[in-house]
Amino acid sequence: MKAVLAEAAADELREAFAFYEQEQPGLGRRFLDEVEACRRRIERLPEAWHPLGEGLRRCRLRHFPYGLIYRVVADYIEIIAVAHLHRAPEYWRRRTEDRESPGGQ
């Protein structure tokens, strides 16, 4: 099953990449590589990662304080947030308020 980034998650990914790249050249690339590895883990085993309720799950990155927040929607996986795990916990939940269940758009 294919995992796709929601627009807000893509924005977060770009912002985090820019931050890490500014901190140290090459660190942004390492961050992107780790996000990609996490995405592949989710695609292989979408039900394996930490449940957050309401059909949501989180797969944590291994070397950065981020997690991919996602849900299975029909025939794909929607990554709704590239969430920093130490800032404003669960801020991303407002993105799910307009949806009663996975797939409701």
C-alpha cells in the first residue's frame, strides 16, 4: 500500500529539512532519508505502529525527535503530520476533526 503526504505534512517536512540543513549541511538530507525509511516501514506494516485512536497511528523516526502520524484510507496510507514529538503534542489532531472516519473527505 502506498503512503502519501498530506499537504500540511509536506509543509512540515520542508520546514524540518530546512532547519536541519541550516544547522549542519547534510543533516537535512539525513533527516529526509530517515523519513523515507519510516515511510517504507509504514507501507510494509501499516498496522504495526503505535495506535493513537480514531484510526490514527504513529511511527517514530529513529534518530530525530519526529514521528509520522498516519491513517489507512481505503487503498492508500495518508501521512497527516511530520510531527516534532516534543513541541505542542497532538497539535495535528485538528486536521482530523473534519473527518468522521478514515476516507471521509
